[in-house]
Amino acid sequence: MKKGIMILLVLFLTVNAAIFGTMEEHIKIEEEKPRVTLIAPFANEAYWGSMANGVTKAGNDLGISTKCVGFTKMETEKQIQAIESAIYAKVDGIVTAGIGESDEVRALLEKADKEGIRVVLVDSDMEEVQKLCYIGTDNYEAGKMAGKDIIEITGGKGKMAVIVSKMEAQNQKERMEGFQEAIAPYPELKIIKILEGNSDVRILNERISQMLEEEQDLTAVFCAEGYGATSIAQIIKDAEGEYDDVKVVGFGVSELKREDIENGILYSTIYQNSYEMGYRAVKAIKNSMEDKEVLPVDYTEIKSIKKENIDEMEINKGRGAQWHIY
């Protein structure tokens, strides 16, 4: 009897050691994985959700532990806190959007670089900041593309407005520069107003409504960021015909934008491949860790989506993104 109990005890201990030994090894492997944190201005299932899914997929493919941090609205202070936390946690890489007007963000990114944390900027670059690379849209070319669409729909004549998030943002500056170059040969097409909305729907709705009331002879609007296009499209629909003559070119993709293009509310929208930005950012960090070449600037795909090529609009890549929301 005692011999039987001893045999069972030995078997139990052997199996137990095998199970917990395997678990311990698994935990150890997880801890040893390189860690990359995406810090996005927003947590959504559109542009930034698509990027988050690209980051997650690259992590799964390349053996990188990834975390996607985002916020309910754009707040530089929260982004600063998230970057500080990532530096404190000694992650191997940080992927984030540049905020050119923030000296504090600039200083933190410099600190991360000095501590050996690889910094990849996406969506918006920052000049004279030590970083691994910029991966994202060629915003100057995207602005030119939007300018060509405005010329196409207006015939190069009329008064127009431009809606931006913040003029200090590098991507907004570059889009404006490209846009202005495109329309420069058309002196009868004049920008009479530049409206800042901080990518805040409430602010945008108020300011766009006021603008449309004040500028009765407005011909066209270029929205250099995604939320502006969504806001003005809804205002045009709610006005039931009052502003149907205003031609709108926007940025970004979504189900709503698809419907608005099909229904003639938006003439076009500029598509950016944010999924690819996220994937390539993680891959660049992995390549750098393996001493492989990393391009300092890596531009991703852009294209103008109109009614005739509406099926090229990819709108589902942001769904199911696993966010840590603050």
C-alpha cells in the first residue's frame, strides 16, 4: 500500500514539475520578447484602429510583445504621460505621432532615444528629433492630390475654405503646402478661410455651421483631417439642400464617408494606409534590433477615393483593435 502511494506521489510530482516547468518557461519567453508600445492620439476603429491592428499583427508575426495605447480625444498632455510611462517601463520601441508644437514631447522622444528606446514616428513627422525613422503618408503629396480633386470639381474657380486639426501640426502644414502648390496656377480659386477644429467633433460642428452661415458664396471645402469631413458632411445632410452646392474633399475612410461619396455629399477622400504604417513600424524596430538597414523615411500608399473607385476603399481594418484607453 505504501509502495503504491509512493509511486503515485512520484508520478504527481513529476507531472506537476513538467506542467509548471513548462508554464515557467512560457512566462520567461514572454518576458524576454521585445516590447513595443503604440501611443496614438485616439482610440478608435477607423484610422488609428487600423494602425493598432497593423502593430498587433506585426507583433504576432515577428515575435514582439505589443501594446496599443489611445485616448478618447486628442490631448497632448495624455500623450506626454503615456510616452513617459513607456520610457519608465523600458520598452524596446515606441511608435507615436509627432506633435511638432510640443517641446515636451520633443524632449521626451530625445530622452527615449538616449536611453536606447527606438522611436518610430507615424502619421506626422517631427523635424530635428532623434528617431529611428518616420513611416507614414507623404503629406505634401497627399495635399497636392486633394488640390487636384478640388480643381477637378470646381473647374479651378470659386471661394473655398480649409479645415485643419491644428496648423502647428507637421502633417497639416505639409498638406496645406502641397494643396496650395496644386491650386497655385488657378488664381480664381481662392482660400478665404482656414478653420482649426482640433479634431474635436463638438468644436468642428460649431465652427463649420458658423462658417457656412457667414460664407454664403462658398464653393468648396478641403478637410485636411478626417473628422472635419465627417462633420461637414453631416451638417450638409441636416441642412436638407441648403448647402448642396458646396463641394467637399476630405481625408480618411469610413462607412459614413463611403455613403457620403456614393450620395454625392463628398466628392472624394484621401485614403492613407495606416494598417501598413503600424505593421512597418514594428518591423523597423525589429530590423534595427537585428542591425538590419532601416530607411529613415518610408512613405505608405495614398490614393484619392471617388465614386468611380469606391470599391478600393478599405474600411474594416480598424475593427476589433485591442486598446488600452486612458
